[in-house]
Amino acid sequence: MNTNKILVIEDHPLFATGIKDLVEFVATNADIVCAASMTQALQLCGDSKPALIITDLRLPDLQGQGVIDRLSAQFPDVPLMIMSGDSALLHSIQTSQHAPSWLISKAEGFEQTSAILLEALTRAGVNVQWRPNALSNRHSNGDHITGRSGVATGIQLTQKQQMVMHYLASGLSNKEIARKLDLSPETIKTHLREIFTRTDELFF
């Protein structure tokens, strides 16, 4: 099994592209497979089990609890990141007890979505490699990140923030990182929020 295989099930092309970009930002070696329906998702996977599934709850051929039940039956031990623009539907579903799962509204901002995605990837055992220039080239001085247009954004990570991302990419939890750096878990969360806020413009 390819431990870096990510299955994205989303029928909205723009949203599917956004999720794909986010995954590539922190998991540069990920093998991302995108499907617009449950039928297509199962056909694309075949006998290959993904490390993580990111799915919408409203698909052309299946909706709501049916999406979760079908995926849990096909991939009982695969972690699920479940996304929906319908808050009531999102919180009405019952997830499997055999694998970790995350519920997130599509109305959430970049930093919250990124933080949950990064946690899901590391918990799923995906080979996460934090590289600030994963989607772009660095500015010629090597210190600043440039956006997709190639123009320097002025975004710069502090040494502490780089250490936080290094440990997170190594699979450590927020609490474990806090112990490593002699900081509180809340401070680690603050660092992560700041990192994702600074990198916001790389995507939007």
C-alpha cells in the first residue's frame, strides 16, 4: 500500500483543487487521487487502500450517512476527514469507531482547515514534509516566500515556527511539541495559527 495516497471525493472542481493544493503544501510527496462521486472513487482506488480519505457529504450518487457507511465498509481502518457546507448534516452523521475522523465545515477559514488537515495527515501516517516553498519558489535572498505570481510576499517564519513545523511534520502531537520546546500547548497552537495566517495568500 502506498502510505502517501490521499483520496479526495468532491464533486465541486474548484473546491477539489483547493483541497489538493492544501495537501500538496504540507505533503509534497503525496499521491492525490480526486473523484467526483463515490462510484468513481471506488473505481480509482481499486484494490489500493488510501492512507487518508477527504470527502464531501453531498455526492451525485450518495449523501449524508450513506457516504460514511460506504467508506467505512470499504476502508474500515482508514482515517476520514469529512467536509460539508451543511452544518446540520455534518453534525448529524455517526462516524466509525475503528478509525479517527475529523468533521469540518466548508465555511471554516484557511488556518483552521489547514490545521485540521495537517493533523489528519500526520495521524494517518502520511509522509509529511513541511517546506515553506512547497507551492512556489523562494525569493532570491532565500528568506522570503513568493506567491504563485512569483512576487515576493514578505512572509517569513521565525526559527521557533520552523521548529514547530519540523516536529509536527515528524508526527508529534501539539503536546509532544510543547514538551520538546518547553512551551505550553496553547503557545504551539498560537504558532500554528500564525503560520497558516501568514501563508494564507499562497492559496487565495
